[in-house]
Amino acid sequence: MVVIKQIKTFDLPALFTAKPGSVRCSLDNQVVVLHRKGAAIFGLGHDPCQKGLDFVTKRTILDCPKIVDQIAIGSSENALVGGNKAQILELIRDRILTPRNYEGIEFLNYFTKAEWSEVRLKDGPMKTPHCVLATLTSTFQLVIYGQTEQGVQDYQRNWTPLISISKTANIIFQQKWEANAALENEVIEEGLRFEEYKIRVRELTCVDFAWMPCLDSDETEVDKELFLLVAHANGTIGIWWMCTSSENGQFVAELICSKSVFEGEIISAMKVQRLDKNIGVLAVGTNNGGVRVFRIEKRTEEQRNTDEIEIEPSMNKPNYFFKEGMIEIWSKDSLRVESFHCSMLPQEERNILKRISVDFIFLKHPYHLCACNISVFADGLVSQPAQHVKIPEGPIVGLDGYSDELLMSCHESGVLSLVYYGNGVLKYLEGSANSIKDGSKMDLYRYNGFVLSPNKSLAFVGKNLDCFYDHNAERDPSKLLVFSTLPTENAWETVKQYFRLNDCSLARIPDVLLGFRHQLRSRKDLNIDNYLEGPGHLQISPDLLKLYLWTLRAMYIPGEEEARGDIDLRRKIAAVYQRQAEVEDEILQHHYISLLESIDETILPNLSLPEAQSLYLIQQFLNSKPNLRHLSFEPAIIPTEKPKCIICSSESDFVDTIQEDDPLGENSGPKDIEEEVAQRKPNVTGFQWTKQQCGQKHFFPVCILTLLPCDYPYRACDSCRVICRFKPTFGQKTECPLCGDRMIFSDALEDIEEPEDTDSDLDDPPGIRFLGVKAEAGFSP
């Protein structure tokens, strides 16, 4: 049984609209929740200094597109004499497209489905790669949303529609219909015109979609292009290619392939699994319960010349096609296919078996799970008999992969359970059920929607007020519950393991860190020796030091009132602050030593004045550290001008005598506490990087990357509350050395444009008057 603990609840203003897809989580830790009034998007952050237990750093409301008649059916619509086109269009949609086992479609135009892209888009409208969001509404409008760089500090306004697939498809089909204009000139009875009208509606209407991996790319997280499968009401599936245009920076989409896979059926779920170079497998399910599997390949140059291509994509665009040899793994049974999940054998086992195999697990309304193993050979697809299991906990409202061989399901009754799958075998694990109800006798809610975070350490569950309850009388009729699945025992070792698996990046494990932070603060644990082994004198890797620093910042620090009179508690608080200073100082020593090692000796004679001043200050800082005396940091250069105070323009330098801050305030208590502080802080010696002063005793902000006085304009790290120059010296990336986040403009700099990346600094006259021997750091972490 998985031990979970609820850490947060969010109230939402309307009922959820989709089941089981009302809650979805992206690769870059963003959560979207669909309800009748729009979509709420939450951004998970790893800022350890947030107050309370609120883990959400960003939140926005995405409004649904307005109801507009965007569809141009063609000249045959004139045959509908005496009828309003918009009303008849809605009538046709309502009668022919209503899914089985669902209520009639209400044309209030709310979101019915949303999916994050499987990779982050590179070179898109945002400078930092982000996942984009595809949404489908109750009026079958398919729109792609993206996060732009404008308004970085205001998360409420930086989500914008990138492109409407529905509008783009309308243009494509209109051109197709105009190409067959000869048929329009024939005299056709009104009844036939009405049938033709319905055929065009089915051909145009988008009923489902799914993201597709790039078959000829090994990129699994960041890519320059995206692929989207779009299912239409006539049983046709189209593959759309999307990217950002290099000419005008606009997001563009193009239909590159189309095939009829379920004629006369409404497709309800799709899933593509990339198997090998240029080969993928597509599973398609319908409202009537049928499931078929297709093979998708990239057309070679020889096939381009010999095959008859229905849609010829533009130059340099991928040319995918559906290869012949479809197999049906499940026949119609009137049970709607809700979603697909897939799993592949490890590469070692595939090499032993000498075949490519994939497991497709699909959820059928309301609580049936089915699995089928598909083997791919050169001449076609081969399937094993499908397995079936009925989950006894009730209707399933969400399903997600928990590990390589386990699926976690959420049920309408408020129960989480586990299902084993592998090599076509499906088995419900008895005794794995775990209730997430609040325990109250009057439970007026039914659970709706479930998803796990990328590292499976957080679970997001939605719940609605029950149907018999008066929703209008309740202001917030639905809730989003957040649970942590992080184990309570050996949590620190588990966090370090996640950290190493994610390339030692704090930005890639915010879901893990948030659960860990909740444990630290709920237990009010201030015993730092449980997590940190003490100052390492640069013997610990800089990446692990960043995780140590994050842990120290995330610990529970009681207020002054709570700590007053408790000598032992105040000593622990002092120890936490002291250890923070120690770890931060060691991280910066790593950073500056690495920077010195990266400087090419040949550029020293041509250093600009800011570069010479920065190098001088860095060497001064490192030479002040007793633990680095075995390394050589002799001043290699002396700048023609010392750094100047940004207030009075007089020369500035590090403060020789460091007055330590008292973390407990002026009245820190008895003398023995001060002695404890002195004993617990033996390694923070030498200059402090933040303490520079001019002759007029002015203190000023310091750039953490260059150690130069930092004036307007500047960049800031939201998590660490440090700043850097707008353009750091030596071509350094504007990344915070303490946490690895990208440093962005401050609140006052929203209107400042990013300057061109030129080498203007190098055009300045040399800023040195003495050139010695380059410092030999000789350090390798």
C-alpha cells in the first residue's frame, strides 16, 4: 500500500467538466484543471522560502474561447431554406456527436479536454522551453495555448492562444471543397444537400486529439517541433506538424497526413508509442468500445517518388503515413474507451528477444481495464489475446502510471488502488486500496479527475459536489486535493536519489521538494545533522550543495514569540542560519573557481574594464578563504580603476572587518547562545561576497556572478533573492549559482527589451595596467 498524505486543498468556482481528464500535469510541472467556467493553471515551484504550506507559486485562469460560428461549410448551405445556419449546426452536432454514456452536450462552450505536450517546445514564443497546452471545447474548437515571455512577473496574462487547429482545418477543407466545385453546380435535391451538409460537418468537427512523439528524433524532453493527432467525427485521423516560424516568429501548423481509421464511428481516445527510428504504433478507441492498432512510419525518399500521397507536405517537413496492416484488438461492446497507457520492454530485453514489443492498457467506461501486447515485425503487427480485469472499487475517474510495472487508479468513491501490468498481463493488487476521504460522515462529494506529477511524488485529485446537491447554493462546488506520496522514512535519501536521477537539477524535481518541504515543516524539524554532514571544505559536489542549501531554507523557522525563552530552540535556529551561510559560501567558491578555470589565458590582455574589475574581485574573495590557501590565486591583473560605489561613485572594495549578522535579533539571549553561535560557525571566514563598502561607508547591492556593484538594470532570482548585472562578464549564463534558476528582470524592468547579444564590452580599451601569470586554481570537484 502506498502511504499518502494530503498537503493542500484548492477551492474551484465551478464543477469539473471532464472525466477522467479534468486534471492534467505537464513535464515541466504545470497542472491544468478544467471546470465549467474555464481552466485553472497552477505552476509548481521549488522556492523553499514560501510561507505556509502553499506550494503554488503561479496561478492563472484560462477563459474558454467564445462561441462564434467559425465554420464555413460551403455553398450547399444555401439549400437550408428557412433555417438558421448556426442553430441547425448545433442541432446536428448535438444529435450525431453526443458520446454514449454521457449527458447531452450543452453548448455553453466549456473545456472538455486538455493535454500537455509530451516535450517542451524549444525556440517557441517563450525564450525558456515550456510545454504547450492543447484544449478541446464542448463546441469542438481545438486551440493550442502557450506561455509567452511577456509579463514574466504577471502570470495572469502570459498565456495566449498560439493557433486554432479548428480554424486552420476549416481553411484546408474549404480549399478541398472548392476544388470539387463542379459538384456544387449540379442540380441536387434539398434532401441530398442536407445530407452533404452533415457529411461536411462530420469531416470538419474535431472530436478528440492526442500528442504524438517525433518518430525521427531521440529528443524526449525538448524539441523544436510538435506533432498532434486530431480525430474528426467521420472517423478520420490527421497528423499535424507544428513549430515556430523562423521568418516571423509565429506559431504555425500544417496537416501532413490523414487516414480514415473508423468510418462512421466517433473516436474517443488515442495513443502513439514511438518504437524505433521512424516507427510508431497508434492505438485508437471509440465510443462504441472498439480498439484498433495502426503502424505509423516516416516515408523515405524512394517512397515519396512511388507512393500516391493524398497530402503533400511542404519542403523539409516530416512525411508520415499510416502503413497497411491494421489489427483490431477489441471489438465493439458499447463501453466507451476512456484513455490509453502504454509500456515497452527495456532495451536489453528487446535485444534478447530480437523483437519490438509494446503493451497497450486501455480504460473502458466505467471500471474495466484491458491490456494487450503488440509485437512489431517487418511485415506487420501481431497481438496476443487481450487481458481484462474489473476493478472492484467502483467507477474509475483517473488512471496514471506509478512505476514501470504499476498503474494507480482513482475511483469515484475516493479510493486509490494499484494494478500490475507487464507483457500483456494485467492484475489487480488485492489490499492496495487506500481511501483518501476526509472521514466526515456527511460526504457530499464525488471524486472526479486524477493525475500524478512527473516524478510520481505528488497526486492531484479533483472532487465535485454530488449531483443531488444544490450547486448554485455553493460558491465553490469543486475542490482540487494535493497529496504527497513521498515516504516518511528515509525521505532525505529518497530526495537525493530523485535529485541525481534528474541530472542534479532543482527545477526538475519541484514535486519531490514540495512534499519534502511539507514533511520538514509539519514535523518542525530543526536538527540539521539529520540531513547535512557538516561543512565539506569543497569536498562535496556543488550540485549536492545546492540541494543542501534548499533543505536548510525549507526548514521550519518559528517566530520570535515562539522562540522567546526557549534556549535550545534558539540555538537550533542559530545553527540553521549559520549552516546556510557556510553552504552558500562553499557554493560560490565552487562557482568562482570554475569561472577562473574557464578563462582563456589569451584573452587576458584584451579584457574590458568590467571584466578586469570582476576578475580582481573574484581573486580577492578566494584569497581571503583559509581553506583555499593550498591553491594559488595570486592577483594576475590589477584594473586601471577599482569598482565604484553606485551611490557616490567613489572607489569600493570588500569590507576588511566583517560584522556578523545576528540571526536571532539584538536581544539574542544569554551569553551562552553567543558562544554557541561562535562555535557553530568556524568555516565562514574571509570576505563575504555581499559586503562591499566605499569610503563614505555606503553599502550597495552586489552582482552574484561578477561581484561587481550592481546598478539598474539588473536581473533577479525569485527563489534566492539575489541579483546579477543585466549582462554578466565573461559570457556567463544568467543562471543563479545557488539554485540553477534563470535570473529574470526585476518588477521595475518589464518594459526593458532584451539587448542584442553583441561583444560590445570587448571593444572597450583594455582595463588592466599589470599583466602577471594566470592564477592556477588546480581544482576539480
